[in-house]
Amino acid sequence: MSSSSLSSPVTANSKLPKRVFTPFTASEVDRYNRGNLIQPSKDLPKIPAGRRTFDETTPNSAPWKACTHPEGALYFCDIQRRIYTDSDVRDRKTLHTIDKCILRLSYLAHSHSIIFPSTSLELVLELTKGKRKECRYYFVDAQKRLLFWVHDWIPQKIKHYRVTNRQPADDVVRLRCVAIMITEIALEMQYWTHCELYPHQRTFDISIYRELCGWIIHANAESITSDTSLAPFERSELSKMMDIMRVLRDSTEQVNDPLYCVVARFMCIFSRIHFLNFHGQPYARLDVDRTVYQPQDQRRCTSILLRMLSFILFGAPWRYVETLRGVWVDETVNLPRWRAFVGNILNEWGGFTIYSTVMLAVDMSFLAIIHADTTTYQSVNVIATYISVVCTVGSIVASVVLTGMWRDKAENAEGVAKYMTEITDTVIGVDNMAIMFSVPFGLLIWGMASFLVAFLSLIFSSSYLPTLATTTPGIVLVTVLVAWPVWVEMERSLGQWMKNASELEELEGKGGKSEDHRDKEGQRGDDRDRDFGDRE
């Protein structure tokens, strides 16, 4: 089929395909979920004598060529017309449907003053299986690095193509901002995804190489000099990326599918960073812990449940909620910061397990001493020790369960985002997770406090004066020394809490005043309308 026939409206209109054209993106190419299975056979293949060619491309599928992706996937391309598909065009029926869809799409492109085929334009098609017969497609403008369609497309969701473990594979980027510039960045991200999916006969020039080197060097320098770097890589990973770039230096303007896949993948990652952080916009995110969707004061709002349980759990939820809001920002995960966070909480829970185990041994030994005296069987110190044992065991169980839940969350970004979305997509959101993280610490402190009550009850129940005279000053001194740092921390936390509460009250007051002002203005407008109507 010639190029001229593709652009002919008469030929395109002569026989329309029965499939529905549906725009889609490169990240939605169903390559990793095809479901193709091998049918086992007991018969061994027979190689004819003298056969030296094993190309399965049939004459009917010309000019299509079977290509193998560096990862091993099979796809087909028409290099002259720059058309790609994952559908098996070796099948006569599939090839016939593909040809009709190409004709129709080329005609629709011509109606928008777009000439296809063209040296700078590409086309990707995918035939869907099932009851609904669809031909999913997208065009590519290689010069402008973006995708486009000949049907209207509303970018409500852009699913990101699998890019190692930097971000979740099924992460859905919600386009809460529909600025044209943001959409352009998203389409550039899809362009590089397309290039990685279909790298056949592609080359990258020195300008792309220098651009990519610049992004990697900048990310490396930012991760060294800033604690809130937006780069989703650790320093060791960035150093390895620079080593790869040194190897790629001599491969510019050369056809090499595996190397081009590397360049396309790196470019897609940095395009995604620009997209998620609104690169080049007035509201761009410059720090990884900053939200761009709500003011910082509003983001500090907490639920009533967290405020109540913070006093019961000795302020631990306050600390965890602030940390969580620094690593889970606008439903995105920065993997280096997340790894550090998960490592810290795992170490904390491990320490709580050790402390609780020691505390449990102390409680059991204390109970053995108390039970030796049958007169104190139901005394205060016995009951307090029972409570201490229950709290200590609860702390151990909670630490073990949470450690098991989060041990594999340090490396798998996909599972992290999915789990975080499920947990935080509740009425109280991140507060729910902060309360859960605080249980081991809170129960451990309650266990220690209960044991302290039992021990003091045993001491002050004694009528022996030398015992009271020697232990009371020590108890007072230890209480003062322990209460000192506790009071400093409580004073700081209470001061910050009161400051946040006053700021929220001021914001609510301003909001109420603005609403009253709008109501008054609306009332005045209604009065003016009535006066004008009376005069008429």
C-alpha cells in the first residue's frame, strides 16, 4: 500500500472499519497483560534441510516487520510509514483490519490539515479483544515530542508507564490543574514512553544526550546540597546513572535499540518529575515536602480523634502525622525519603520490642515476688502489674505486626502508593496511619507507668520508716530529672499546637467575614435591582 493511497479521501471513505476509534496513551499499551500462553506439544519441531531463514513474517504482512524489544516483547512496525502496533499483523484478518483503520485515521488527520504519512509523524494502533471492538490509537509528533489525536481527548487520567521502581506502576496522576503547559509536559512524558516501547531504528543526537546529562548532574548536585530534593534517586543511583551516560557518549547518532531504550527511560523519568511538580508553572513544587493543592495552614488540620488519642498515646500521633505529611505529599512518593522513613520506623519498632520484652520479664519477676505474700493477692500493686503485663504484650504484638506489614514497603514503590492510598483514603486520612504507628510506643509507656504505680504502691504501703526515708528523696529526684525533658517537649508541642489552633481560627474568621461580606454585597445588589425595577 503506497503512501499516496493513504492520504486519498476517496480511498479512505471507500470502506470504513467497523471498529470504534478510541484515543489512548503510550502508557496504556497493553503489552504486559496480553495473556498469551504457550500450548504444550509433544511433537518435536522439524527443521527442513538447508533452511537458513526463520523469519515468520508472511508475504501478506509486507511491508510490516517483526521487531523484538530489548526486554523481549514482540511488536510490528512499518518503518516507511512509521506505524507501530502490538497486534499480530501476520494474521490475515488482523492485517486487513489494521489497514482499514490506518486509511480512516489518515483521512481524519487530513481533515485536520495534518498530512500522514510524514517523516516527523508516527502512528500507533492497538486492536482490542472482547465484545466491544475498538481500535485504540495515538499519533506522535517526533519534532515537538508529544502525542496527539484526531478525536477529542479529555486528559482526566494519565496512567504512568512502568519505570523501574521510581514510582508506582499503576499510579494515576490526577490532573487537578488543566493548564496547557502541564498537559504538554504530560504528553512529552508519554512521548518518551512511546520511544521506549518502540525503539526500532531510532537514534538520539548530541543535544538529547547533553540535556539528559544536565538533568542527572543537577539532580545529583541537588541531592547533595538539599534535604528536600525532588530527585527520586539516591546519590549512589545517580552516580551509576552518570556511569551509564559516559558509555552512551559514543553512541550518539547510532542505531542501537537497547541503548535508545535506556535514554528514553531516563528522559521519561525526568519528564515525569517535571509533570508531578508542575515544572515551569507559577505554582511549581520546589521542595519535596511541599503541597501545591492546599495552604500549609490548612494542611496542618488534624482530626478530633487524633487530638484525643495524642494525649492517651503521649503525643506520638502528633510526631508521626508530621513525618507522614512530609513523605506522602499530594499522593506521591519520593522513594529515597520513603526509604529513610520506613527504615527509621522499623528501627523504632525493633527497639520497642526489646524494651517491651525486658519490661515483660521485670513484670513477671515482680509478680512472683508479690505472690509470695498471700496478703497482697488483690492489692493495687498486683492489679497495676497485671495492667503493665497486658500493655507490654500489646506493645510487642503491635510492633511485630507493624514490622511485618512494613518490612517490604521500603523498596516496592508500587505497593507503597497503593497501600497508602487505601489507608489514607478514609475520613481521617493520614491521621489514621499516625495513630496506628503510635500504638507500640503508647502501650509501652503505659506498661512502664503501670509498673511504676505497682512499685510505688509496694514501697509506700510499707510502714518501715527507714525505707520511706531513703527511697522518697530518690523518687523525688528521679521524678524531677525525668519530668524536665518531658516538660520541655510538652511545652514546645503545646506551644506549636496553640499557634496552629490560633492560625486556624484566624483563617476561619477571615472565611466567615468574607462570606458575610459576600452576603451583604449580594443583598445590596438585590436591593438595587428592586429599586431599579420600581423606577421602571
